[in-house]
Amino acid sequence: MLPCVTASDGDRDGIPTALMEAMAMEAVPISTTVSGIPELIEDEETGLLCEQRDVEALEDAVRRVLENPSEGASMARRARKQILTRNSIMKQAEEMNKIFCAHAENRGLWLRK
């Protein structure tokens, strides 16, 4: 569980690495709808999301996972699969390479693909 919040000065997490690591270890991620977190965790599918500072909702989410271990295990497996297929370092490197190559081609430059 990583309940992120927006600070009084507007500072907030982007997509916390700790959530990605938890998902990769097949733990059910429970977090908040702050910043880019909903881009990582699909509520009810790959984890549970609550509104920031909603302590009761966080408590309910933890209780739900503890009281429904098969549901939690299913979410955790889907979370791990997502990390391995969409958020792995190799996948991210491939996507960045495509962007760099496309940009270079648009400028008449040559990059090894």
C-alpha cells in the first residue's frame, strides 16, 4: 500500500517506482488516484485505487484484499503480467528507440535501428 497525496505546495509523485516493484513481485498494489498512478494501476483490474486522504477507503481496500485472497491473487497476477509486458525496462527502451529513430529520420539523420 502506497497512499500518495498532493502536498500543500502542489508537489506530488509521478508514477512511484515502489508501486511498479510491488506489482513485479506479485503484490496487490493499493494506492491513490494522484498524478500518473491511474496510468499504472487499473482500478479493480491490476490493483485498487482510492481518493487521496480517504483513510476509510484505504482501510476497506486492505480489508478487501485480506478477506478475499483469491481475488487479491488474481489482481496481483494481472499486475505482474502488466509490468512484465508493458513496463519492463526492455519494453521502455524499445519504445524510446522508436521515438528517437523516428525523430532522426524526420531530420534526415541516420540512427541504427
